[in-house]
Amino acid sequence: MSYPSEINPLAHGKLLRVRGLGVSYGPIAALHEVNFDVARGEIVGILGESGSGKSTLALSILGLLPKNAGVQGSVLFRNGKGIDEELLSFSERQWRKIRGARISMIFQEAGLALSPVMRVGEQVAEVLRAHGQKSREPVVTRLLKRVQLLDSERVYRAYPHQLSGGQLHRVAIAQALACNPEVVIADESTRSLDKTVEAEILNVLREVSREAGSSLLFITHNPALLEGFADRVIVMYAGRIVEEGAVGQVYQRPLHPYTRALLQLASPVLERSKYLAAIPGSLMDSMRVTRGCVFEPRCSARSEICVEGAPVAIEAEESHQVSCFNHGN
């Protein structure tokens, strides 16, 4: 098992700091007291089942939550002058300046994010024009080559339906990285691809983000995608962070029962019947209001204390945090 070692991301300074972030829709809490940092140039995996709050977290950082969302907490983003700006206080005018330029997103279905009636090159050029940058064809074709679209002149003139799924994902990456943003968020951006193309896209993301010095938040439900790719992993469950640490550290010694179950589920040596036994019940079991641990209804290591109160995050090992009364059991 190998893990990235090109850089020490924590030595590059904190670019994004999330503190006490909560998002609710009426009585339903989509995020609850979320806290984490992202270093400049770091690749962070956000791991969890569907419904665990990963996409809500992404939309919070991009200021794209619906108007009926109740938001509390803080999302601080360091500007070029070394000053932390509070993103949650931004107006829509301020957001238009920062989205695509300093923070960008690669969505799950690249084909749906592109207009079917515009040539691909023009759609990449639109991102550059929106932020006052040069958008001539040679500039765009260089961007397309940067994401390993070697036939860039043909791709520039193509419509989305004329490209393969892997090519469309590369175009989406080119759009996201066109203005050299400091933070890129990839939301399940390889989910619809076959394994070979998926590996190619991960390689493109890693190489281009390292080259540009961009921080990458990679959202996924599949732990295997983060091996050899991400520096650090944040495990989410029911809108909460339950474990966080370096990928190698967490994968070799998972402390939270949910993390262990996710890793067992992803293991190729287990049969499907054992996958289902790894995490009994469903995420909906944890959406009810409780004073105890939200994972308790599904947890194989639960005890009486898990019903009486909610665990808080502790540093169980150096740079390895977990929220569990019975961690490691």
C-alpha cells in the first residue's frame, strides 16, 4: 500500500478553515458542528455514504446552498494578502468574483455541466472571460493539453456529444482549473466512469493540482479511490466528522467503527453478503433526534454510554482525530 509523499501539505499553511459549520432545513440537520482545515496544496478526501453531508459541505464552501437553508458557524478563506475572509458573509456579487477564479468545482456528471449547443473550447473560454482573463483559442488549447487532451484542436471545436465520458471529465477539469484556483472541489467526479478511465482521471487531477499548487477536496463514497491519491481523509457520517487523519494512518488503523466498516465494505476479498453485515441498518436510522451518538443504532461496538451522550472529537493519536467513546474497539 503506497501513499503520496511529494509534499508535506501541513507545512504550506492553512488556506481554508471551517469552524462550527452547521446547515439545517427546518428540523433536519444536514451538517452539525463541522470543523477542519485545508492546507495550501493539500489533497483531502471527504469520505462517507450518500446522505452523510459531503455535498452539503461542498455547497456551503461555494456559497450555493438554497435560500431556505439555515447556516451557522464560520468558513474562513485566506486571501492574497494573508487575511482570512469570512465566506459565509459574502454577497452574491462577492461570490461571483471568487467562484471559478479562486474556488471552483467539478460536478459528478461532467456531461450535464456542459451546454450541448456550445463548442467545448468556447465553454472553457467563457470561464476565462468571466474573470477577465485571456480566452483566445491558443490559451484554451493549452489548457486542454494540460489535462491530457492531446488532440486539443479537435476537442476545442467539438460539441459535448462528440466526446467520450473520459474526455468530458477532462474538459470539466480544464474548466475548473482554467483560472488557477486555490481550492478545487471534486464531488464524486469519477462515479460514472469505468475503472480504467477513473484511474486516468485521478492521475490527471493529482498531477494538475500539484503542478498548480491548488488544494483539492475530493468527495467520494469509495475509500479505495483515496489510496495513493489523497494526503488526508475526513470521514463523515450523518452530517458529522467522525474521524480524520492521514490516509495511511486512518486506513492502517481505523479508530471509528464506521470507518472500519467502510474499509471492510471496500475490500475486494470480502463477499457481498459480508458487506451488508459490516454496516447494519441505514443512514436514516441515525437521522432521528437523539442525545447519544448518531451511529449508535448501527454500531457493533456500542455500549451504554453511547446512548447517554454524544462523543466529541479527541486526538487519539498524533494528527489522528476520532469522535467515539469506544474508539479502536
